Amino acid sequence: MSMTQILPIVVALIILEMHLGLTEDPDQINLCLRGRDGRDGRDGKEGAIGPKGEKGDRGESVQGPPGKAGPYVKGEKGEPGSPGTPMYEKRITELETELQKLKDNYSVHEKRFTFTVWSTSGSTVFGSRKDSATFEEGLKICSEAGGQIATPKSQSENDAIIEIVKATNVAYIGINDRETEGTFVDLNNQPLKFTKWKTGEPNNSANSEDCTILLPDGVWNDVPCQRKYIIICQF
């Protein structure tokens, strides 16, 4: 007899026992009623694509391991450079330059030591060694001493130069019209802001008076630049 034929008989017997109170175990009933496991069903169709999710947080930046070194390529040899200057030679050059500046400064001040007559006006200092020279020679004398021919720009400076003139004699001042006849300027070729001309001067007598002297009474007079007068320098 097959299982299919036996099963209904077993179930009927169990029901009868329950009815007569001979069994109360439901598991026994379930065991009898439960048949063999069935076959798995076929997979269902895929559902519709759901909505797009929100954008996630940005991931951390992670540096990967260094890549493999490239091939070594030896470049061409360059042209030889010019030989450098050793440090000690450079320092010697610097010291020689500094020494020369000191010599130049000493030379300038050494020439001032020969000046014997001095006067001042504010921060301007006037001095003379009582040399008589042409105007051009006077420019050189004062330049070598680090100054220039005295050029009064105020009554106070004019008075200070007079003090030296009284102790020496008539002296050149830097006023001249060598560049443009009739237009007197200072040694920087600037127009005059202060003048002290003697009455009737400048008159350019004989068309040859392009330089100026300071007289003991404090007035100015134009004279030929080739004449020799006392040189007074200002510093």
C-alpha cells in the first residue's frame, strides 16, 4: 500500500482518538497532517527602479603611495663657468675702497687746516687762507677743500664775509653773469634772491666784467674774472 493510501487512514485514526480523548497532542496531529516540502517557486519579476537617493557626504582625500620613479636620464655637461672671486680678494677690494674714501676725506680736511681766517653765519662757515687768485682758480681752491666760493644769500651772510674781507682785502664772491650777460646768478646757476650792488653797478665796464667782488664797506662790484682777488670759501 502506498503512502498516499495510508495517509488518509492515519489521519482518520488520529481524529477518532482525539474524539474519544485518547490523545491531546496537537504536534502529533500536525506531524500527520504535514506533507512533504513542496518545490521552490519561481523568482518574481524585478520591481520598478526606486527614486534617486540624496547625495552622500564627500569622502576623505587620501594620498596614494608614491609612484614608481622614472628612468634616470643624464643631461649633457654644461659650459664651464667663469672663475669666482675668492672672499679674501673681495674683502681686500672693499677695504681699499674704504681706505681711499678716508684718504680723500683727510685730504679735504687737510686743506682746510691751512685756512687762517674764519667767520660764521648760522650753519654756514666761511674761511680763507688769504690767497689771491683768479675767479677760476678760486673755484678750484674751494672745491679741493670741500666747499665753494662764498656766495652771500642774506644780509647776515654778507656781514659774515665782510669780517674776513676786513682782515684780508677785497674778495671774490660767487655772483657772476658768465653764462648770460646781464643776468647774474649764483654758482648753481640760480637767480639771486639777495643783492648788495654798489650804486651804478653792475655796469660791465669795457664789456669784460662778468665776476663780482665784495668791498670792505659791504657792497658788490662787477669786475673782470681774470683779475686776482682774495678767495673766501664757504662750507
